[in-house]
Amino acid sequence: MTVLRNLLFYPLFYGVSAVMVIASLLVLPFGIGPLKRVVSAWSGWHRWCVHRVLGIEVVIEGELPRGEFLIAVKHESFFEAIDMPRLLGFPTVFAKRELFAIPGWGFSAKRYGLVPVARDAGARALREMIALARIRVGEGRPLVIFPEGTRVPHGESRALQSGFAGTYKLLKLPVVPVAVDSGPLYHRTLKRPGTITYRVGETIPAGLGREEIEARVHAAINSLNAPA
């Protein structure tokens, strides 16, 4: 049954995704509203496929806020990256600059409001990133960051990227840490049924020192990180 679920999931989700990318480009001349609806539909379609086709339940422990927060999310698989518009409504996500080179998708991602992250690109690139993030905050959108910087296998925890503390300091926003345990089910070619849990941690105020904010975020986003 698991094999059959996967054989159905891949063409269904990725086939519709290709159509959604084209749709996102077609609606660009009509403003952000139609683009937002396309992205929301794509993320919702993914959640439907995950639930109905793969047999994965999604559980949220705690309450996710709306508005001007920095949402620090554990990153174990592509699941949570794709799920953010479904989870948060209209978020701005810090994403690797390399992703914006993907034909079609990259152009739509910029117009949607994702923030490119150029690692090791210097102070000027950081200032540009923060300036763009502040514009999105001014629009009332939550900012999503994956503070470990890349996907980390379930059961492992890594030091936060150095840029996280700098981003937190410059943006002056409270942080909401979110743990997720998608890795054992989703981060594999043959995805398995089961339950993926989001655990929303206690909101951390702005203005803390680097050691304290890193320690608190690291502990919170790894609270579901028991070995698979």
C-alpha cells in the first residue's frame, strides 16, 4: 500500500505543481492578490496529497500567531517549506538565493515576497536582505526562517547559522520557535504514513543577547527531535 501511495503522490503533486508554476506567471500582471491565491492553492494541494494520498496526519500543538513575528522553524524535509503558506496564510520565507534561479518558480517567488539569503555574501547583502524583510513586516506578514540553514536529519541537532542572531537583532522582532518531526515520514523517496507534528514554542521577546536567543531557539525547535 505504501508503494501504491507513493506512485500516486508523485505524479499528482508534481504534475499539478508544474501547472501552478505556469499559473503563477500568468497572474503576475494582475497583482499580488491572484498570486497569493495560486500559492495558497498549491500549498493546500500539497497538504491534501500528504493527507489523502500518503496517509499522513498533521497535528499542531500550540497556537501559531499572526502578524509581525519571526517564526523559527526546524527543517527536516521539504514538507514544512511547502506547507508554510497553508500553515501561516501569507508568510515571507527566507530562502537560499540559489532557489531563485529555478526557471519560472524563482521569478514568482520574488514577486510573492520571499527573501533571498546569500550566505557569506558580506554586510551589503545582509543589509539588503534586512531592508526587504522590513518591507514585508510592514505589510503585516510573518517572517519564516530555518535557523539551522538547511535540512537536518531527524534525531540530529546542529548549531544555528551565525546569520540567525544577526537577523533577530536587526529586525527587533519577537521569535516564535516551531519544532517539526517530518523527517522520518517525508524526507525519503518512499514516504510513509503516520503523523507529522508541529510544536509551537513559547514566544521569545526581542532584544536578548546572542547566546540566550540561540540557546532558547535551539532547544525549542529540537523539542521533537527524538531519534527515529
